[in-house]
Amino acid sequence: MAGPAVGLSPILPPDEAEFDVIVADPRWHGAVPRVGALVQRTARAAWEACGSAPVTIVLDSDRAIRRLNARHRNKNKPTNVLTFEYPAGHPGGDVMIALDTVRREARAAGRPIRHHLMHLVVHGILHLRGHDHHQAGEARRMEMEEARILGRLAVPNPWKNRAGMAGDDQ
């Protein structure tokens, strides 16, 4: 099982961002066609002109994400997305996403898995950009930004007429 992918990306020139995608659980390939390219495209749209930063997105199993959630948040259960920021002064970070939870949540919401995955990639990247959702105003601003980015990617607004599922990561 994969652990946090901290430090996999090199220091980049100021005008470039790099998005490494690691498919640690090969079942992702069967769940979402061309999953690596989809995640890359989604991450680029969510980071949009925020300058240079290495970001690693790891697509893994519930088991691996549960271990990370227990170790870093003292919650011994899987979650849909976890974000790990690099130390202060170093932009970027790691985004970890759990396959079985994504499948379960997408099915419950009647959404395609690929759309829910894209939402969680955007959600994780926004955390790395400094967004949060601990208070109502913050949550609303973050939801609006998620909907704006997803709209540019032709993904329906996940917050419209639905109880949202992203946000269990912090």
C-alpha cells in the first residue's frame, strides 16, 4: 500500500506547476477510463495560475486511506479525500483519494464516479490553495469555487440540490 507521497516532485521554475498522479490501487483503471489524464486535467484547472508548486495525487484503496486517516487524524476509518500540505513556505502538497469510498458516495448521489473523482481532486487542490470549510462562510466560498471550476470542466454542480460529500478530509 502506498503512504504519503511527500517529496516526489522536484522544485520547479516559478511559472510551472507539476501534478504527479500515482495510481496505487490498479482498480482505479477499471473504475475510471484514462484516470491519470483525467486527474491531471482536473488538477491543472483547480490550481490555475497559482504559480509553481509540486502536487502529488495518489489514487488508492480505502484500506490505505484508512491507515493514513488513523495515523494523521486519529480517525480509524476511510474517508474520501485527505490533503497534506507541504511545510510553510513550500507551496503544493499531496492529495490522497480512496476508491471504494468514492464509488460508494457516487452511487449514493446518483453521479458518475468520474464526476465525483473530479470533485474530490478539485476539493483537495483547493485545500492546498488555502481554502477551508470549518465555518459556514468558508464552506460556502469553497463550494462556490468548486462549482465554478467543475463547471469549466463540464461537470454539473455537485452542491445543487444535493447534500455534498466532499469535505470529510479536514
